[in-house]
Amino acid sequence: MFERLLEQIAVEFKSRSIPYLIVGGQAVLVHGEPRLTRDIDVTLGVSVDRLDDLLAIVKQAGWNVLVQSPRDFVQQTMVLPCEDSGSGVRLDFIFSHSSYERQAMTRTTTLKVGQTDVRFASPEDLVIHKVVAGRPRDIEDVRSVLLKNPQVDATYIRRWLGELGTALNEPFVERFEDVLKSAQ
């Protein structure tokens, strides 16, 4: 079921020229240790100005929007939560267009899923996403990715975590350093 959905996402976004990358648990399966995941998180390289395009994709794909007022919800959260009715898999589409996310879109890991090339976050960008999320499961995912990918570009990770940490007043670099030490 995940393979079908990942292929569908890749085809639909390519056809509408919407840059994207798969983050979250699905990307951890690529760069870290296998674990159970029940959703697909997709970061979009566009702002909410493209919501109508996303809603058209959702309708064409037969996915269900999980909120009553998508426009209001997306304006408040930058996320459009959906569900694939056939499988019950949740799909979270995350709008973005920051300089960090534009950079991450150029660094994707492209893998063949079924017959389709699917764009996953690079190991470094997955680490950044997970450190910023900061939940215990995310920190374990970071450790897993670092153990499996000891060659990650820590300078790149520190740079973006530093900028994001300053903007959000959060100790992201320190959080990363703690996980990095425990993974060595």
C-alpha cells in the first residue's frame, strides 16, 4: 500500500511541477533502521498559494481531506492532512518555501519505488527535520540515521540547525551534538 501511495504522490506532483520530498518515517526507512510507520509526510517546495493545485491532486487521487475547512486549516498550520480511503494511510502535506526547504529540495535522494522515481529527504535533511521535531521517537530516528550514515555532512546540519534554532529560539545544535555523541 505504501509503495502505491509513494508512486502516486511522485507522479501527481511531477505532473503539476510541484517540488516535494518525502520526510518522516518513510524517509527513515530509507536512511535509518526499519520501523513501523503508519503515515506519509510530504514536504512541498511551494507556499500555500498552490493550495488549489494540491486540492486538485487530492481529489484526483481519491484521498480524503481530514479537516472541515482546508483553506483555514492550512493558513494556520501550513499542513493539509489527508487520508487514503482504500488503505487508511494518513498523508500530511506540509507547505514550505523557506531558504532551508528550497535547499533541501535540491539535495534529495531519489529511489525507484515500483516503476517511479520518488524523492526522499537526504540523510542530512532528514536529521534536521527530526531534530527540529524533537520528540523521543524523532531523536531515536536521528540516532538510527547517524549510525547507518556515518559520512553525513555534519557541517551542513549544524549550519541549518543553527539558523533554525536562532529563528525559533531553540537549542537545535546542542540537541544534534548530544545525539551525534551517542551515535559514535
